Amino acid sequence: MSDESVGEACREGSEYGPERLQADIEALTRKHSFVAAGSIGSSALGRPIPFFRLGTGPFRWHFNGACHANEWITSLLLMRFAEDYADSYARGASFWGKSASDLFARCSLWIVPMLNPDGVELVQRGLTEEHPHYRELLRWNRGSGQFRRWKANARGVDLNDQFPAFWEEERVRRAMDGPAPRDYSGEKPLSEPEAAALAEFTERNDFHAVLALHTQGEEIYWNYRGGEPKESREWAGRMARSAGYRAVYLEGSDAGYKDWFIARFGRPGFTVEAGWGHNPLPPETADELYDDIARLLAEALDCALA
């Protein structure tokens, strides 16, 4: 990894932004030749949105994090998971009670750890006059220079309300008519480059299952308007039991990535809400969160083997 491992960053409770993420991905690919990396596209401000792949198996899993800017801790959790998974495979060791070699041979896993790098930087570093959207962001944030609770991208659009799954109904439900810290669905589905890139990446790789990591609530959402396959409930139950979370049948929510995936492909899609508290969750909770999330994600990979 970089000068300190991702695990050390978890334990020390340090913030985790786009620059540290990029350095850790580069270090991971140097350390393990079997890890492939690239970019799914660019953010609204032109930053690359990185991904990497672990495993060679026929079942294609996808995990993503930091769709919401103030949920950046999910990027740290996903990177530590990837580091531990790759190290376990390289050593021929077990991984949270499972064979890493077996998981690698049966699953290919694509991870997009930070979908919203512009928003994450805004939450962590605040707004400066050099920002290309300085005036607009200040107005959209009701004149406040405090961006710790900002969820949207750099154009004030909530990326998890951007997907073409009853998008119009969600926009009416949110009742947000312009850019804002959260809940603005945009001018049309996939208007934002981050959401469009993730949708195209999903289509291109034809994933068999997806999982979007968010915070907070310690819940797993697994259904969408009856379009989910029968195994979704069982998989959600297994993941929930592994982490001490609740598998929840959710209604009255549309236009999320998981919603679109289920509606588009009829395959298992999950939203996992990690931890408890107010977003952003404190960095010092990362190590405790990881114990549950690593078990849950390892169980997700194992579900595909049943």
C-alpha cells in the first residue's frame, strides 16, 4: 500500500480521500500482479473514477462505495477488504473462515471504491475560492461553508437518485427542484458523469450481482418492486447474519443503483448501510466497522458459490 497499510489507516482513524485511494490502488497492483486496475470514467470535475479487479472465476460480482460524499468511510472499508483478500489469496490462507483461493477461482470481483471523488474532497477539505463551482456550491449549501454533511457530487446532484428506475417518481418524492447538498435527482436520469459511467461499466461487464456500500443503519436492502430473483432474500439473510445486520424489505424508494440493477437485469442487487450514527461516521469507527463489513462481504462472495 502507501507508507501505511489500509488496515493501519482504519485503526488510526484517518480520513481517506481521492489521493490516498489512488496511491493505495497503485500500491496494491504493484504488490500483487493478479490485481488489475483502471478507470470507469471521470467525475464532474474530471477526476478518474478508479476500479480494480480481483479473482478469475465465472461469477461476476461488483461492489462500490462513496456514492454519497459524506459516506467516504465506505471507500476505506472496501480498500481494506481488498487488501486483506489479496494478501490471503497470495498466502494461500483462509479469509474470514473461507478459502481465499476458492473464492478467487469461482468469483471475479470488480470494486469501484469511490464513485464520487469530487464530493468526498469537498466534505473533507471544505470549499475554497479556487473551486470551479465556488459561487454555486456556496449558494446550493445555503450560504454555509460547512460541507461535512454534503452527499451530492460537485454539481449538487445526489448520485443515488440518478438511475432510470422510476426516476420521475423519486424526483417527485424528493421534492427538490435544484442542486442541493442531498436529494436532488438531476435534470434527467444519468445526467451526471459518475452515474452514467457506473451504469455503462455495469452494462459492459454484465455483472451477476452487485452491492452498493453506504452508511448508516446496519441494514441490507435486497428487493425492488418485485423484480428481484428468489435467491436475493436468502443471500441478504446470510449476509445479515454474518454481520449482525438486518435484512430489510424496502418500499417507497426508487432511482438508486441497486434499484436500477434489479429492474434492468433481474439479478441480485443489494444496498448495505454500514454502522450507526450521523454521517459522516467518525474515522475512528472504521476499525470496528470493518470487522462486520469484512464478514458481510466475504459472505456475499460465498453466496455466489452455493
